[in-house]
Amino acid sequence: MDNPAPSRRRAGRKALVLIPGAVNYFYNLCGRRLAETLRELSFDVDLCTLADRPAGRYDWCVLSNISEVLYSYGDNDAGFERLRELKKSCKVMTSTSIDSVVTPWYQTIRGYCRTAEIDTILDFSLHDQRELLAEDARATYHYLPAGLTTSELRGLDDEAGLDDGRTIPWAFVGHHTPDRTALVDYLVRHVDPRGFVYIPRLAPYQETDSPHLNERQFDAVLRRTRYQIWSSHHYAFYMESERFRMSLLAGGVPVKVLCKPLPPKQAAPFSYLMVEEAELAERLDSFDFRAVRRRFRDDFRRVKALRLGLAEFLAAVSLLDRREVRAIIGERWAKARAA
Amino acid sequence: MYRRGVTIAVPNWNHELLLPRAIASGLAALDALRAEGGDGEVLVIDDQSRDGSVTLLRQLEALYFSDGLRVLALAQNGGLSAARNAALAQARFRHVVFLDADNELVPENTPCLWRALEDTGAAAAYGTLIMRTVAAPGGFAVVSNESFQDGMYESSYVDAFAMFDRGQLADLGGYSTAFTTHEDHEQWLHLATNGRHVLFVPVVFGYYYLLATSMSSDVEKAIQANQRIRRIFNQTTARKHLTTATRHLRYHPALGYL
């Protein structure tokens, strides 16, 4: 359990961040980032699995995400019972999601939230997916821009040695599907045959001894790679925010391959990094790697920072004073003017 | 003892019409190796073909001998394992790729596997193979796309189309001629259970062409071979309790072990 001694506390605000633990590092990482940001917002934070959660009362309990948390708990019925008990000692309980809302996984999150009587799903995404939801599903949906934490923003300023050993032209990592095989074949034949290719069978994720790359291994690959290229394993438009962010922090450039053109009115950042397969070779050939990476890094800095996005949500559910949100916005403007 | 570099061994039996593709990819792989300080040869072992392969091979050998193409025409038909063992005996270089005559290499990635074996001293390295058919315009499936894991004792997902340290292979007796199919599965388990390291290198190593008349499409033979392999290597299913030096080894020269 992660509970460092608080350096400053205001009005005893407490948050509990529940993570899956061993199942899926994406959601463990999401939980850690939330915990870091909550501490900056003067919350006292406990970060742990459902099985290890301490007794106590909390202003906010956030599950990263409810499906993964219950899966790692091992017994859904007992897990729901534990959540019901926990809800009695929390003012607000929320689940996160890092999934396309048209996938079965999001529907599962919705179903579990209904069972646990959780009113809000925080969607960590780079684009608002509300319009893709049926009317009855929109009430529980809250778009939270997948911006950077304060430490991540600071890390972007350090570019020393960014291209040391960056010899791999592109990397394709994701479980195997026939469409992805065809795409890898295209990359080998038309872009550069020396790409890093890792397309294992679909299997449950484990930190070690599974076909998958864990967070540390994937980061090691991305730090030596220019372009991270991938395609979704479903056909809806979706920006996998974790892939964009991991490429950013590893000093590379993400390129999402679309199976159809971008929806005409789709408001999404980094449209220049989303390409249909037929144009992929030409687009990559046209890129000056350092220039497109500079543009990507500058554009990501402009995505609403996690601290502000989270503060706005917490103010909306009355866990934060709106004056604190205005103070954060004021800081941002001051920093932008100074720059 | 062995020269530093790679012998690309191409066992051939009646694949006259597909040989040029395999040989061209092999010769291109030699260019890629030489550009990185290595060397090599393409050694075609003809197993008494009847379709005109030998005539074609001698012509190609005359044209490309100075580029490293050699042809070994066997006096008797001995099957795939015997042909591979002949390649092991005749190869001039330390590392050997077994490239079936109906497949092709991605030449630019041959140096990547070679470096992986030189760096680590492992017995073998393989990379992802994209499966195609003659008719299909692009790849539709993959094989050899994961590291060696315990599931290999149940069924094989790694093809023989890989790179080997010929000394380590020869030390263990080469390919078993008792198997007329699934000899590659038997060889992988033979390496693993004898303490040798087998690496998965995450690059596309080559293209594997699925032909209707390929040896692997004989279902009855496959069942019998699987049963025999299980009897030799995994009859009590106790294998999972034993440590295996080669479990889950993934290596890329730019990254080290993953």
C-alpha cells in the first residue's frame, strides 16, 4: 500500500485510489498518476488494491478501473459486497476507463458501475466520446482529458540524450489479428523491414512470464524507437491515450493507423499522427522525425494538464472549492505569459 | 574452427519454380550481412529432385558462385532431416539458417538474428514469420511470433525457419531422421531439454508460404508425430515443474534481453 507521510494537508481531504495490482499495468499506472495529482491537490491518498484497502473514511474513492479491480480481487460477488461497504464510508465513488466506449469492455464497466451504484465513469481520453454513447449512457460519462502530470510536464523539458541509441525505425506492439498481420506486412515491404515487431497471441496480461511486454519493457523499446505504430483491434475511432503518452515520454512519435478516414467533425488533437494505411508509407516518408516530434511535444503540452482536469471534476462533485480551480488556471496563464 | 558468418541452407525437393525466390532472398541477406561486417554463403542441398531443380541450380550456381551460392546435390533421397544434417556437415560458417525452398527471408533482418546469437552465445534464434499463400496479396497470419514458453511442450508454434549455432546443433546430434514430419518441433524440444538457449528476436525474419501440398498438411502423420513427441518430452506433464534455461528468452541487439 502506498501512503507516504503527507507534506501538507488541508481540511483533512482523503482519497482512496484502488488499482488492480497484478492484472494490467495500464490501470496501475493510471492509479499512480491519479494519486500523484491528488496529492498536489492537497489530498491525503491511499493507493492499494481492493483486498488491501485500509479501514477509514474517504472523500473520494476512485477505481482504476472497476472491471480490472474486481478481476484482480478474484471473486466478483465478494468484491461487489466489499465495494458496497466501502461506498458507505466515501462521499463520492467513481470508476475510470481508458477504453473506446463502443467496446464490450466499456459496457462491462457500465454494468459493474450500475451494480455498485457508481454514478460516474471518468474517461481518460484525448477526445470526448460522449456523442458515441446512447442517450441513457451519457449521464454517467465524464470526459477527463488525458493530460500530463506535473512531473511528466517537467520531464518533457529534459531532452539531453533523447536520441542516444534510437536505432529502431518503428515498433509495432499489440496482440495478433489478421488485420494487424497485413499491416505489419505492409510496413516491412513499404516502410522499413527492420522494425520491431511484437504481435503475440491474445492472452491475459501478467507482469512476468506472459507473452506481453510489461511497462518497463515497453518503455525500453520505445526509447530506442522513432515511431510507435499501431492499429486498434476494433473498428470504431479511438485514440489510445496511453500509447500517445508513452511515446511522448520515451521521446518518440506515435502514429495511429486508421481503418477508415477520420470522422469529418471529430475534434481530436494530433490529427497529423493518424493516417489511413494506404497513405502510411508516403506520410512517414514525408516526416522529418525531429520536426514532427517537436510539434507533437509542443502540442501535448497544450492538452489540459491532469491537475486542472481533475480539479475541475472534483469541484463539479463538490470535493474541491472552485477558488482552487481558478487558482490553478491563474498559475497556468502566468506560466504561459512568462514563457 | 568455423568462419564467422552465416550459411543459409536451402534444402530442396522438387521446388524448381519457387527456388529462385528463396535463393534471391538468401543472396540479398548475404549483402546485408557483409554490410555489417559479416560474411556467408547460400548452400542449396538438393535431395534428388525429379522436376528440373538440379539443372536450374547448376545454372544459378555458375552465375552466382562468386556471390556465395553453392549447390550440394545428394546422391540419395534421405528426407528433410537428412538434408539439414548434410547442410550442417558442409556449412562453412558458424551460424546456419534453414530456409525451406518455398519460403523467403526478409534479408535486412538476417544480421539482427546473427548479432543476437553472437552477443549471447545462444544455440538458436528465430523471428516472426508472416504467413502468405501464393494467391493472397498480403500476410494473413503469423507463426514463430512469441518466445519459447511451456506451451511448446503441448504444440509447436515455432518453425524450423530460424538461425542456429551449428556447433551446438551438431553436438546434440543434429536433426532426428526418425521423424519424417514435425522434426522441427522435436528439435526445439531437444534443444530446450538439453539446457540450450533459444532466443525470440522481435523482428520479421521471413515469409512462410502455405502450399496445399506442403508436408505439414498431412493430418494423420501430424497426429502420430505429436504423440511420439509427447512420449519423449512430456509424457507425465511434469515438465512444467522443471526449470528450463530457455524459458521466455526475448532478445534484440539494440535492447538486450527483454
